[in-house]
Amino acid sequence: DAVHGHNNVYKATIFPHNVGLGVTRDPELVKRIGAATALEVRATGIPYAFAPCVAVCRDPRWGRCYESFSEDPKIVQMMTEVIPGMQGDIPANSQIGVPFVAGKNKIAACAKHYVGDGGTHDGINENNTIIDWNGLMSIHMPGYYDAVAKGVATVMVSYSSLNGKKMHANRDLVTGFLKNKLRFRGFVISDWQGIDRITTPPGSNYTYSVLSSINAGLDMIMVPFDYSAFMNNVTYLVQNNFIPMSRINDAVRRILRVKFAMGLFENPSADLSFTDQLGNPEHRGLAREAVRKSLVLLKNGKSSSEEVLPLPKKAPKILVAGTHADNLGYQCGGWTIEWQGVSGNNITAGTT
């Protein structure tokens, strides 16, 4: 999940989160950040990242709003330039929807979380997005239009539901719309233990979860623990014709297509020549540029005649207050070294 730099790795460059990058209104900057992130991910021998998040956060109560570029779908579309930054620019006249990764200095990207994750009722995480078709198409889908057009290699499905239907089991939107209508030719991946959450409580009918997710069109399933149960269920469901072999062939074809695009068969091992890219000075300079451009001034003093900024160069003291004032971990936010981030000033050397 390299969502703001290669953020899980010690000493990697930490970039602002999407909420900060969105306010820059600078897609060229975001593209350069994508390219820098790709190099740092490659430095650790990894050719794939679960980024970018193209959620459109419509309720600030959602705890993952910081992962969204904007509440405005047009800005989210602009910021999909991070994808060619990570993967490279698709060649002219490329077939629409075909995944593209330019070379060994690029990585496969993943547009997530399909679809409507930022529009859940009351902003409750993994909850139900209640919306009509026109609203879905005009608010939550545009980021995927652009992601597919730019050759994104993979798409991750959302934990959330759409009008009561779990997205991990939503064949109409995964196969019918994403694969058939948008002609997406990469592979669709579940979220972490995502198929378990099709049922309530999670995992209460695992065979049904496997059946409904694969028949919905998911090609790769994230199974962090009991992979043998997953394999046994898939085998049983295929052998007894609950999952058609054509569905398995489609999944395999899509996964192999992405692997070929990534060059994994020609270059299966890590390239040690990229190791000096992790946290290099140029990337840190880019992060500082992004921080400067992401700052938002809400009010400058009491009036135009009593402005606070710019500060006098010879100001003897400047007060910086609040719990985040002297806490690097809090300033970096979630997805920094750990999933939800950590408190403290010694979490990493990768900040600006």
C-alpha cells in the first residue's frame, strides 16, 4: 500500500496524503510523485503497489477521507495522472483498457476501492452507499474512467456495499460495467479478507463468499491466513460446475496479461541497481515541494490591514501549538510504517 510514497518502509520518502495533493490542483506534480514512488517501491524488489485511491469522499466523517484527493470527482480525475507516473505513459493508439507498465523502473498500479467507498451512509467505513445510477456515474465512477483509459493494471474492489449489495459480490458492476462496458483488461483484486465480509458475520458462509466473489468477476483474492480453505472451496466449486471454467480462464488470462506487462517473466528477480533510490535527496526535495503546494491558508489575520503572514523575518519566537505540533507520526498520518500510523518522532527517517 504505497499510498503516499513507499510508506511502509523505513527511510522511504513520505509524501503528503491524497487529501493534501488534491488541494495542489497540480496533476504534473502528482505524476512526478508517482514516478518517484515507483522507483522507491522497485528499490525494495516489489513491482506492484495498491495505489492510487480514487475515492471521492462525500462525508468528512469517513475516517479515510485523507486517502481521497477531493470531494469533487473532477479533481480526482485530474489526479489520476499519478497512474502514468507509476506505470509510464501508454503508447499512442493503445487499445483502451489494456494494462501497461513501461519498464523496470515502473510498477503496476491499482485503482481503488471500486466503487463508492467514499459515499457511504453517514461516512461509516465499509458501510452502504445509497445513490442512484446517475449519481454513481457522475460522482464515484469518473476516476475509474480515467484510470482505465490510462492503462491502470489492476482495480481493487471496495469493502462497502452499493444500495445494499456488497461490492465484492456485485457482478453487474464488476463484470457488467468495469470489464464489459469500460473494457478493462487488467485484473480485479479483492481487498484484504474482503470476500469474508460478504456475509454477516464475516466468514460465516465462506463457500458462498468464494462462489459469489469469483462469479462476480474478481480475478485475484487476498487471503492472508487460511489459503488452504480458499483453495479447497474453489476446487470444489469448479469441479461441481458452480464456478464455470470459463470464469477461471478469464481470471488466469487477466493475471498473466498484467504479469507480462510488468515484465515478470523476463525479469523475475529484484534489480539491486535501484537500492539507492530509497529516500534519495531528489525525492525528498519533491516531497518538500508537495508540502509547500499543499498548504491551505483559511484566513490571514483579522482583516486585510492586520495580516499575520508573511511573518517578519526577525520574529523572536513563533508558537506552534497542538498535539500534532511536535509529533512526526501524527503529522505523517495513517499508512505510515504501520496501517493506522504511529505516534512519536522516531518512526522513520523518510520525512521531509
